[in-house]
Amino acid sequence: MAVKHTPTEIVHRGQKGGTTGCGTNTREHPTHWLNTSEKITCTKNGCS
């Protein structure tokens, strides 16, 4: 599963309402996150 941060257009490993692979909390500013099937573009440890 992937989740997209809409302000930056970066796609992370994880899902909305949880934590991304690199440790970002998607519960903070939930309107900035969308579940997606796009390719993961985050290069941080845990997502890539």
C-alpha cells in the first residue's frame, strides 16, 4: 500500500491513518494524505 502527501506529491510506503515506512505520522494533517496505488517515490530509509 502507498500513501501520497499531496503538498509535496511524494508517495510513501504505508497507508492513511497510520505511519509511513520512513516514520511520518499520517494522522497529523490528514487532509494532506491520500491512499494510492502509485509507485513509491520517497527515498528515505523504510520507504525505499
